[in-house]
Amino acid sequence: MDSITRRYKMSGTEKFDGRDGKAISRRRPLTMTEILTSTSSTLATIMFAWSIIRQYCPHGLRQYFQIYFGKFMDYIYPSPYVRIAIYEFVGERFSRNKAFAAVEAYLSDKLSDDAKRLKAEVGESKNNFSLSMDEYERVTDVYENAEFWWTLSKIPGSAKKSPSLYPDIDRRFYQLKFHKKHRELVKESYLKHVLKEGKEIRVNRRRRKLYTNGTGNRWLIHKSTTWSEVYFEHPASFDTIGMDPEKKQEIIEDLLTFSQSKEYYARIGKAWKRGYLLYGPPGTGKSTMIAAMANLLNYDVYDLELTAVKDNTELRKLLIETTSKSIIVIEDIDCSLEFTRQREIKKKGRSNEEKEKEKAIKEPNKEEEVKSKVTLSGLLNFIDGIWSACGGERLIVFTTNHLEKLDPALIRRGRMDKHIELSYCSYEAFKVLAKNYLNVETHELFGEIKELFNNVKMTPADVAENLMPKSRQEGAEHSLRRFIGSLEEKKRVEEKKKRMEDRKKEKSKIVDEKGDSRLKGVVFRVMNNWGRFWVGEEGGLRMEEK
Ligand SMILES: Nc1ncnc2c1ncn2[C@@H]1O[C@H](COP(=O)(O)OP(=O)(O)OP(=O)(O)O)[C@@H](O)[C@H]1O
């Protein structure tokens, strides 16, 4: 090869003759160095071009470029995979996509041990980090022997401030990739499965809340009562409730059956809700039972203060704002409003006092606090009207100390499906409380206590208070002896009260008898003096001269 030939260009595969420009057909394979050099120079060119595009090409145009480049690549090399994107925000109003949240929860449960890019946030659960996949991490999921790949990606927003109401932020989305042969499986069941599981994980992980409706901002904001919330942290459980074990088990079974009966309620065409009426004297554990129910079923609690609700429309609004998996509670329903046998009172005619009350409700004084105009029919609609079906999976619980005062329409079966009486402490209930408060399952003093329970009525609240150790040194025996002392004292008081009542009854009986004989004497004398008396004749009456 001469010096002229050495100046010839090399293209890698063909060599050109420098004198007449014709290609010489001789070929030789590229060396490794040549491949690396040409690849890196191509990459450098692409990077350079991309950085120019990024810098000078408008955001919208860039997106078009990406889309069409993707389409072009698909045309050259058709991919057997299908991709589905689930965006974080959707719609014109940029509301958060519930599907995105469900997928996030679902995937956080599927994170494999070899996942490398994770995100830790302090979630709703107290003092706990929740881990989820970070951007561009990939999770593989297997469902019915098919493989699915999930990645979290984002479309970067423009750096410039957007003139629109909603800022042009990064748009995050989950991308689901699967082979096209699984398209039907995805459409039919996989996505539903992901949503269902994801929602369940979210519900189980959430910190439950206790809502109440107040009148705090009534005059300032919307002039209506709204729910305010705190975290629900009541520790009561059915294990700690002192009551007859069989009755307790029956309630637990009932609650669990309800919570697992979605399909059943749908099949019989009934809204998925159940009403419980808890009644009994004060301090028998009605509120404690509501907390135990919420903890058993993992439900939120809505404590509805009826006197703070302006009217039936506001009541309906509050109902719509409640979520599923919740207990709506109206405590002391007999004191809440005029629901106590309202219709019977109407029939009999109302006293002046009642008329006054009604007038006060009709013409509320603006200076005063809210005067509720919620009616019995409004409340009945709240319980089982057409609106009561929204949300589903809800318990409605009423509590009362005076069952006899309530309007029968309010508590009939179908509205209040289960009536639970919570009564004075029995020996069986005492044993549960002794176990809770003193960690004692059996004791020689239990026999004496059992005997005393046959004659003494004590509420579980009183028993609990008596069993509570009064100092750190106090042992179980000391507490039990003190408790026996209280039972005996109560027995003495009750016996004395009974004696006094008996004496009172005896006295009034004597007075009645005396009164009776005096009255008979008077009638006899009157009849004698007037010389007349009444005689019945064939069902009628006639007056006769003696
Ligand atoms: N059956 C029970 N088992 C365990 N503790 C109980 C029981 N009943 C009452 N207590 C205790 O007594 C206290 C008062 O109970 P709770 O408020 O639940 O009674 P209530 O029936 O709702 O009373 P009220 O009708 O006055 O609202 C609670 O702090 C609870 O610890």
C-alpha cells in the first residue's frame, strides 16, 4: 500500500480507492476499539441533540416528539407488551385518583426483598414508617400464573409557572406492563383484584377516627354543622367488657356476620347497614360497648349530636358525608330531641308547656344556640330512607337509659335490628372485670362475692371503680376485701330502702282502707237522707222513691 492509498478514508467495512473513488469490495470485521469509538460518538451525538431539544424545544413539542418517537419505534419493532398508565391526578379539577392510591397500597405490600429504591413516609399509623416504591423502581406481580410488571414513572412538568389555576407539576403515574396474551385476564379480573386488595390494605392501615358534629363555626362559615375529627384511640375490647359470656359471644358473632355479608345484603336487596339499640341503666357499659364494636370491626365512629343539627336537610347532609366502615352513634336518644312517643302525645293533645316548646322550635331566637327542627320522620329517613344506603357497611347505634320512653316506630325491628340490654353486674361479668383489673381468675373470696351478688344490684362501672387498686402496694386480696365491704354496705342500704318502702306501702294501704270505709259511710248517709237511690234495670238506670 503506497502513501496515497494510506490517506484513503476508512468507513469500517469498505475501503475506497483514492485515485478513482471506487469501492474496493474487500471487507474486514471491525475491531473492538472501533465499535466502542463509534458507539460512544453516536451516544454523544444523541445526548447533545437531546440536550438541545430539552433546552430550546417547547415543553408541548417535546412531548409530541416523545410520543411519535415511541410510535416510530413500535412500527419498526412491534412490541408484544401492553402498557396501562394510572395517573395520580385525573380530571379537569385535578382530583386525586382513587385507583392510584389503591395501586400504591397494593404494591407496597408486594415489595420484594430485593427492591432497591424505596420511599419511607410517616403514614397515618402512629410512630410508624410506611414504605412504598420510589420512582422508576419495578415490582413484579404474579396473578393466576401470569406476570405483571409495575413501575412508578413521571412526566416532568414545565419549570415555568403555569398561568392556569393548577400548576404544571410532575405527573406521576403507575405503569402496568403485561404480555398481550393476558389482555382479557387484566380486563376481567386482575385490575379488579388490585383495586379490591389495595382498598382493603388502605382501610386496615389507616388510623381510625372519631368524628363529631359541632356548632363551633356555625355562624362564621357555612352556617351549618360539619364533622370534625380526632384519632380514635379507645382501648375497649370485647375481652375487657364485663358481661355474660354467652351474650357477649352472640353479639360478636352478629357483628362479624354483618361485616362479611356484603353479597348477602346485595342479594336480598337491602342496604348494607344494621341498627343496634343499647339500653340499660347508666354505667352499664353502653358507650364502652360502642368502642369495643369499633375496635372489633376496625370501623370509624361518628358521634352524632342531634341537638346541634338544624333541620332534616342538615341531618341528611351529615349522613352523606359519613364514610363506609363506620358506626353512627346517637347517645341518649331519649334526651336528644322530642322523639319520645311523639305521635302518642299528639294524639292525646299537648300540654301548654309542650306547645310552648314547639313554638320555641318554630320561632328560634337568633341570639340563642341552635334549636333543632329535626323531626321524628327526618330521623326515620336518616336510619332507613333512600339516602341511608349511600356508603354501605354501616352500623347505626342508639343508646338510652329509658327504653320505655322511646317512640316504638324509632326502635322497631328493621330499624333497630338488634336490641341489647346492658344491665347490672352479674357474677360472671364480675369475673371478667376481676381478671382485667386485678389479673385474678379465681380466689377464695369469690364464693362470698357470688353470694352477695344474689342480693345486690351494682353497675359494672361501680364494680370497676371498686376493683381498681387505690395504691401501688395494694394486692388483689386487699382490693377484693374492700369490694366485699362495698357490696355489704350496698346490701345494707338496699335493705333499709326496701324496709322503708314496705312501711310506706303499708301506711298508704291503711289510709286507703280507712278512706274507703269513711267514703262508704258518707254515701250511705246521703242516700238515706235524700231517700233516693239508683237501681239498675235492663242495662239502664232509673231513680226510685224509697
Ligand atoms: N360492662 C362493662 N365492662 C367493663 N367496664 C365497664 C362496663 N360497664 C361500665 N364499665 C366502666 O364504667 C365506665 C362507664 O361506662 P359507660 O360510659 O360505658 O356506661 P354507659 O352505660 O354508657 O353510661 P351512661 O348511660 O351514663 O352513658 C367506663 O369507663 C367503663 O370502664
